[in-house]
Amino acid sequence: MRVANWHIYHVRIPLKKTIRHASHTRKATDSLIVRCTLDTGQTGWGEGLPREYVTGENIDAAFAMLRELPNSATLHASFENEREAVRTASNWDIVRPSNAVRACYGNSARCAMELAFLDAIFREVGRPLSELPAMTNSLVEHPKIRKRVRYSGAITAESAKKQLQQAVKMRLFGFHQVKVKVGVSEIDDATSLKTIRRIVGRKVDLRIDANEAWQCSDVVRNVERLSSSGITSVEQPVPHSDVVGLSKIRPQLSVPIMLDESLCHREDAVRAYNEGLCDLFNIRLSKCGGILPSLELKQMAVNFGLGFQLGCQVGETGILSAAGRHIACAIEPIRYLEGSYDRFLVKEPLTKENLTFGYGGRARAINRPGLGVIVDEAALSRVTIREHSQTVH
């Protein structure tokens, strides 16, 4: 097996509603879709969502990086089996500009490419991607895969009124975990959170995400104001540029700190542990560079004695939803699980299968080879802005 062709799409995915948090307001998302074709004719699909305010690259930079393809001679290698292919993909890198501030620059492009490659390889050998985590160390015949997983819900920060409406939906839909976006100036978080708690009930695990909205000097006061609502963690309370200040704040807090924008690469993970910046990692496939780097971050969290969330990014289509489902069914112990909002959020999920979670956030494992989904190429055509094809000689 070897790669014969890459096809890159810049797509614009419209959302069914405006999503707002302290860092950004979004009505659509510009994403990368990649199709990898092997010399056998087998194809695979990948997806990445560039976020300039997270990893540094915008859609134009990410598209340009994919046109350059990986900075690795192994791109042209042949593979006897999936183990060799996984080993090769783990060494892939994207050509980053010399002025890139962080090592995570270009992670969305790498994610799209790696996922398309792994999807094609695992389709070819007839194995689902949920068997990948066991494969990173040793190839086992029957790895333990959960038959179902349970996602958490999210309440955005559009307005206090809409937050309460969303809380009612969370209650009616039977979610066991709910994340609330905080830090928007027009909303009194303490009042809103108390009402949300009354609506969803005491048994629901309630956490907050500040999306870099606060200053270090305000974190302790803000968290303590909200802690009476029984929150179980606070996600990315300060901007990445101020994250070093969390080492002094953390011992004063009654709830764990989760890093998101400040946790995109193994360098971030090492720094977070060495400097005592957090208690939890938020691992999202696109911002962390794909499945293999994300699995590395998961293992680092376990080795460091920290917890982790398997998260998602706003506007993910069924391609990344499928990838997240495979990983969620194969790894543990996940503290919180996000994703598979497909038909609740995006107007073009891009897959013929409906991967949206069901009542209570419950969803079944995917047992078909590779990602186990069929891309709707008519839908893909409707949202494509530009594309580029490159044959590998």
C-alpha cells in the first residue's frame, strides 16, 4: 500500500444557529476536508478546523500548508500493513513558517491529512479506527472497545434568556453532564448559573468554560462566586499569554482547572505539568494535530496523574464526529466527552450516516472499517470554496 493522491477542499460549513463564547462568535466555519487515495483505489477522508486564535493558522495558511504536504520522505513510502502505516504517520510533520510562535501551528492541517490517511489504510485492511489506540503499542487481535458512549451537553453564551432556554432542553434531553460558557459581559454568570443549576437538577455534573475571558487577578474571585452552583471544573480561565499565572492561582481554587487553548501540543503538556498549571487537559483532535498526537497527550495526562476531556470544535462535520466516536469508544478514563452535535448544529454534516447523539447524549460505537462513514460528495460540492489535487509519484 502507498498513497497515490491527495485532494484538498476548503469548505464553509453553515451553522444552524449562532454560537457565541467569550473569544468568538460564529455563524459558519471554514474547514479543511482531505481525501486520500491509495494505489489500491481505496479512499479515506479527514477534516481539520483552523482556529487562528487557538493554534495560529487561519484557513488560508492551513490550505497552503496542505498543498506543500508533509515535510517527510516517508510520504512516498509503501506499507506492508497498518502497523507500518501508523508508525509512519506518527512521524509526519507539516512545514511550518519560521515565525510560527507555537509548535502547534498547523495542527488543523496535520489532523485533516493524518485522519484521511488512517481512514484509507484501515478501510483497506478492514478494521475500524477504534482499534487504533491498541495498535500504537502492540497489535492485538480483539482490543476492548466500548459498545456505547455518552456525550455531555453545552450551553452557549448568546444571552441569559437563551441560556435558560438551553438549560430546559438539557433537562428534557436527559444529559448527565453540562458545560456552560461564561465570561460574556452582558450575562451575570452567578445569577444565570444558579438558575441553570435549579433547572438541570443537582445530579447533573455542571462545569464552566471561560474561553480566556478573565485576568489572573480575577480568577479566584470569579470561580468562588460560581462555585456555590456546584461546578466541577473551570476551563481555560485566562488567555494563553497569561497561563503561567495559573500556577499561583491553582492552589487557591476549590475546583480543578482545565486547559484548552493552552493545551495543543506535547510541549504545552510538559509545561503544564512542570509548572503546575492545571488538573485536566482538553484534548480536541483538530487543535492537537490528529489522532496520534491526541493519543500521546492522553497518555501524558495519565502518566502525569491528570484528568482529560475528549472535546470537539464548533462546526465539526460527521468526519470528525466519527473519529471522535472511535477514540471515545477505545480510550479511558475520559472525564468529559464532547462532540457528535451534527444535526443539532451543522447544516451540512457531510456524511450520509447520522452520527448525532441520542437521548441523554448516548451514542453507539461504529464497527465498520476505517471511520465507518460514507462522505456525501454532493453535499461536499455544495460547501466547497476551493480545492486542490496532487498526485504522489
